Amino acid sequence: MTFRPLHDRILVRRTEAEEKTAGGIIIPDTAKEKPQQGEVIAVGPGARDDSGKLVELDVKVGDRILFGKWSGTEIKLGGEDFLIMKESDVMGVIETDASAKKVA
């Protein structure tokens, strides 16, 4: 099954939650919060501006992103859980490249 988001929507797979805290304490499944990070699986073509011109999205397939706790709509495709959200719900892209700007 394939899925193609429309307009400025993206399909996101949540990343797995951490099993331990930084201090080494194991977190039980019942106490885990849903992660606010994910990987972009599919993107729509973009939104239209006031003049009708198509504006492409900043995120692309494969980007690791941060999003709000209550962002998106949960769906199930092929037995797997995903989120559909608008690009405006994305807070930022996680850069893993050594050349990326460091957060001060």
C-alpha cells in the first residue's frame, strides 16, 4: 500500500522512546510518553500561496523532525502507526551532520 499526502501535509513515523533515563533508570512502558520526534516518510507537493503559485515544503523524505506533543492525526497503514500533520506543526529538523550549526 502506498500513501501520498495532499497539499502541505507530511506522513511521519514516530521514533522509539528511550528505554532508560540519562541516569540509567529503566522506564516502564506504562510511564513512557509518546516521542515528539519522527522520521518523514512521505510529503505532499506543497501549499499554494495567495497568487496560486505552488510553494514546496522545507522538509523532505528521510528528515528527522521535532513536533508538538499534540500534533498530527494518528493513523494505521499496513499494521504500522503513523502521524499525518501539516508542515507548520513541525518545530524543526534534527541535523546529525558534523557540519550542522550547533545549538548554543
